[in-house]
Amino acid sequence: MTARARLLMFLAAAAVIAVFFAVACVRLPAFGSASHPYGDRAVAAALEHRTANVISSVNFDTRAFDTLGEESILFGTVLGATLLLRRARDERHVRAQAEDVMTTTRLFGALLLPVALIVGVYIVAHGQLSPGGGFQGGVVLATALHLAYVAADYRVLKRLRPLAVLDVADSIAAASYSIIGLTGLIVAGAFLKNIAPLGTFNEITSGGTVPVLNAAVGVEVASGLIALLAHFLDQAVEIGDPEQRDTPDANAQGGT
Amino acid sequence: MDQWLIGIAVVFVVLAATLAVLTRDPARQAVVLSALGLGLAVLFAVLQAPDVALSQLAVGTALTPLLILLSVRKVTRRPDDGSSDLSSNRNEGSDPERT
């Protein structure tokens, strides 16, 4: 396809989308108006299942099936990255070197790492009560662990990161989401139906299956992202190019 | 007051997004993308969507630029071309001579 044909095709498609978008926008309620038909129904559905955070109720209850899709996308991404970024036969493994880091930086990392991890766990655990949830908390957990790399060096991060365990945790968490959904199908006749006891409103155990699915997503996101970042970091830090084999200095420089 | 905040956040997001498109160097683009992510997080927060703001902050500001920088570092072939990559910045930051 020539560039001209591509441009024409794009312009035609863009014109169609522009027309439909404009027509749809005309009928939208005004910005900041008080009428929220979807919001009202979502709040009612959340209160009915005693979930304080309406967003979590939408994500893990009314629209739990959408979240299954999103979670599977992340799982597939991690799987694909793991497959593509594995060490090829002609690539060299350069062990990351220990680095001199300022004592204050080390202290900062040592103090902040547990705090950041606790914040991550808190955000996952309180997903059904306050803003946050499995996805946000999982990302916080995954990035918090990399404070070890920022404040110390790659060897410390590798010791803090049991990749084999995390890979298994990722798979189990991803599978458990579907298993909880199937349990709903078997017990109550609908996939991902909220079948667990609903508990007391605004308590950590409230919301039925919402906190369970939330925790599954939290474990999956945290371990999946750590594995994803691990493969990227391995490529950037520890795997040397085959062409540079004869210049160890350049490798050492590029591999630290 | 709220409307001013929303207006400022929207203008910042539009400017940062345009800048991100116009930046050609991937390493610089990652930094601009990070600023764009921060702007989007602020915009979502002032629009009363803290859940999305949290995701945006974690993914758009930290994770995506980091993955881009790591990829740039890996793809950049010449060792002396890595002045803008993650590791040399890091080495500069933790230079033992500064202690």
C-alpha cells in the first residue's frame, strides 16, 4: 500500500469517526452537571453489595468480566515479554557489579523500602473501602521493590526478588480469578457472580467476592510487573551483546 | 477555584501531549511522557477520580517511562551513545567522588 493510499484511507476513516463522535458529543450531558444516570445506578449496586468504594464495586462486581479481560492482557504481556526477552544462545551473561553507593542513599532506601511495601499492601487490602485496589497497589508494590536497585545495586534487587516464586504466584493469581468466577457459575448460575457473604459495610471484609478478586489482581499485578521489569532490567544490565565480545571494557561499562 | 484547577490541568496535559508527540528522541520522550503522566494524574484527581489518578501516577509516570528508558538503553548500540540512558544517569547520581 502506498503512502498516498494509506493517507486517503486514514482520512476516510477519520472523517467517519469525526462525524459519529460529533453526533455523540451533542447528546452528552453538560460538563460538571448534576445528572449522573450511570453513577446513580453504580452507587446503588455498590451499596446493595456493601462495597464502600464504588469504583471497586464496578471493577470487581458489576463489571468483573471486563477486569478478567484486563488482567488476562497483563498476564499475556508478561508471558510475551518473558518469551521474547529470554537470553538468546549467542548473548553473554555479564554479572552485575557491586556498586559504591552513598551511605545516606542506602539508609534512605532501607528506610523507605518497607514503608513503600506497606503502602502497597495497604492500597491492595483497602481496595474495597478507599481509592486504590489490586491494580494500583500491585503497581506500587512492584515499583517499591525497585527502590533496592535505586538505593543499592542490582545484586541487592536480585536477592530481594525470588523470580521463580513470583512467576508461580502470577499464574496462580491469574487462574484464581477465573476459578472464583467459575465458582459463581456453579453455585449461583452466573460467571463471576458475587456469592461470598457480604459482611458489614465499610469493614475490610465487606463486599463479598470483591476483596478476594481484588487481592488476586493485586498479587497478579505485583508479581507480573516485577517479572516484566526483571526481564527488561536483565536485558539492560546483565545481558551483553554478542558483537561486543572482544571489548570487555565496553561490556563492563555497558553492563553496570 | 475547581474550574481554574481543571482548566490549568487540561492546558498542561494538552501541551505536554503535543510536546510528547513532537519529541523525536525516545529517551527525551520518556521524560516528557512522565510529565504528561503526572499532569494526567493531577487532572484525574481534580476531576474526582482518585482511583484512575493512582493508576495513572504509577503506570504513566513511573512504569512506562522506565520501560522505555530500559529499552532505549538496550537498543542503543554504541557504548558512548548512552549519555542519556538510565544507568549512566544513575552512576552520575551515585558517584562515589561526591561522598
